[in-house]
Amino acid sequence: MESSDEEVSSARALGDQDEAEPAYEPGNEADFERLYRNTYRRILGTLITLVRDRAAAEDCAQETYVKAYQSWKKWRPDAPVEAWLHKIAINVAISDRRRERIRTAGEIVRRLGRPIPPSDPSTLAERSDLVRALKKLPTKQAAALVLRHFHGYSNREIAAALGVPDQTVASRLAAARQQLQATLDK
């Protein structure tokens, strides 16, 4: 038996990851720990794509969960919990990108002086043509594209996560796809 989009949205809004998972309760510490365990890898993957640096993405993920924990009691179960978490993560990534643009030359030199870590499979995946093309997208377009194609969100869920109208999500997705296609066709 198929579930309607409304039932799926309701299940996501309540924080259900699958039928066996109970809903998340705002303010419940055990539920927050479960949310962390269930979402960390997806949040980190989104942040790696947006901030373009694994170490910075890990810092942003930590900041995301600190902010989410501080607001956990205020989360409304009528909003999708993972969309709410992605909204926090994307805002943290945008702030990080702003800070990155204003760093001093000394910090850039310090970063260039770090030794190159040995290659591992996740590092190789980060170097793929698609990921390089994603890194060239504006952050807001990349966020919409990642939430759609990596996490399977609907336009409505993306709009909730980003705090923008559905139409804005559609235009960001179209612009991102067009730019990706142009970049990958080169």
C-alpha cells in the first residue's frame, strides 16, 4: 500500500526516520542524541559540499548541533526535524563562508603551510568532477541542490529548511542545474 505525500510529510515532520523509529519530542535529551546519531553523516555531507573544506565542515557540523541543542526545546514537531536541522546547518555554512572571505593573508599562509593528509576514499570522492562543479555554485543554489538530490527533499521541505518560498527553491534549483551542466560540459 502506497502512502500519500501528506502522510510522508507528516511522518517526516514528526521526525520519523522509518516506521520503527518513534517521533522526536522537543526538549528530550535522549531524542536529541538519537537525532544526532541519525543525521550527523547527512549534515556533514551537506556541509562539506557547501563550505568546500572537510575540517571547516566538521567545525560547522559541531556548531550546528550546538545551536540545535540550544533551540531543541523550541523545535515544533509540525516542522520536519531534519529540514529544521539542515536550515541551521546551512545558516552556519553561510556564516562560515562570510568569515572565510574576510580572513587575513596570514591565515591563508598558515593554511597553505599545513601538510597534505594521506588520501582516503572520502577525500577522493570530494575531488570528483561533480563535487568540484558543486563547489563553484553559489552557496544558496548548492544548498537547494544538495537537499533535493542528495537528501531527496521536496521543494516544500527545501523551502522550509531554507526559510524561503517554494518558487525561490524552484528558481535556485533551475539555476544550479544550468550552471552545473555548463561546468560539467566543459
